[in-house]
Amino acid sequence: MQPTYFINHGGGPCFFLEPGPIREPWSQLEKYLQQFASALCERPRSILVVSGHWEERVPTVNAGVAPRLIFDYQGFPDYTYRLTWPAPGAPILAARIRELLGSAGIESAQNTVRGWDHGVFVPMKVAFPAADIPVVQLSLQHGLDPETHLAIGRALRPLRHEGVLILGSGQSYRDLPGFMAGGGQIDAEAEAFDDWLRDAMLAGTDRDRALVEWAKAPGARAAQPREDHLLPLMVIAGAVSGEPGHTDFHGHALGKPISCFRFG
């Protein structure tokens, strides 16, 4: 049975820049992602990625055979807009996801033309450079309701028994002005939220309720002014509801704490 993971996807295409002051702050996370695939207990048959960069009216699967890359970032060198990561799509898995959602009473949709945003291809290009495992992306749902996304995850739980690795790609800290201000100074609110998040992920029995009420946590809105990059965590946690989790990575980038989690 496959575990599920919530990973941080870093700062745009920073992992692919020339060595220097923009790439270096992300080096800890880059090393973690480089070792990610080799740390898996078994090679997944396919991968489902939930990214914080795609929202739709209902959860929507990318059902394309060979999705293109969407370079949804700005201000980076020209060569970062020519990156490639030609992993195959997985239309059969996309149909299975919709089947499971429908069985749980959750309306869904599919999109056969949308590509993979950088929340998918950036971390995946680092973690799975061979691009030889089929991938499906699942959108968030407008409104960003935590309980809704936990329910989506619960509906997808059977995929773990079918060789599917479920990944949430977001950021445990997502205040862009805060990242830019950085400077290596300790950010008490960011640290408080990350401490709370890491503690909350440990206990399977109380985790769902903690995630539903995440905005009450210390430093929550300072770390997540808009929770789009936290919602992939809700889907991942829902798929392993009741099972304990642990911190798979903890480090810092631009003075802000960043954490990745494993469940199951």
C-alpha cells in the first residue's frame, strides 16, 4: 500500500537556475526532492498530484495523454521557459479518480487539454527526472473549504491499494512578500505556524479536525494569507484519515520554515 506525501514545490523554477543567490536558499529542499524516489518502499505504477496552482468549480482531473508544461511564473531566465519533463499522462487513472469521487457523491470533471503547472513539473522533474511514470493532476475546488478537500481525499483512499502514489504539492509557508523580505531573520509567526503544523500532522485521530480549523492556529494567516497552497495537504491527509503521519523534511528557505509530510 502506498503512503501519501505533502511536498513543498519550492520557488518557481529555482531548482534549475545556475548556482547562485537565488537557487542556494532552496538547496535543502532540492536535496530532499532529489532523494525522494529512492526513499520510496516501492516504485509506484502511477502518480496523482494535487497542486496549489489549479482551482476549478468541481475537482477536475487532467486526462490528457501527453500534457504540455505550463510555465506559470514570471521574471526568470529564458531557459527556464524551455524546460522539459515528458512524463506520460494516465487517462485510465483519471477515469478511475472520477469513478471514486462519483461513488462518494462528489461531482467532478475532466480536462484533456490543460498542461501541468509548475506545482507539478518543478518538483517532479527533480524527484523523478526520468519522467517514466504516468501522472494525473487533480485540481482544487473553488472556495478552498478544508472539509471538502478532506472528503475528496477520503474518496481517493482506494488508490493507495492500486499502486498509485498520491502527492500534494504546495507550500507550508506561502506569503510571497514575506519570502521576498526574508533576509534570514527568524519569523516568529512563521515558526509558530510550522511548529503547530508539524505537531498536528502526527496524530491520525485528531488531524482532520485540526486541519478543518487550521486558520485558528498561531501564525496561520501570516503563513497562509490565501490557503491555496495548504489545501493539497487536506486532500493528502484525507486519503489516510486516522493514520499517523510524520515530518519527512524540515528546513528553511529565505528565512522561512518549510516542511514536508508523509502519511501511512
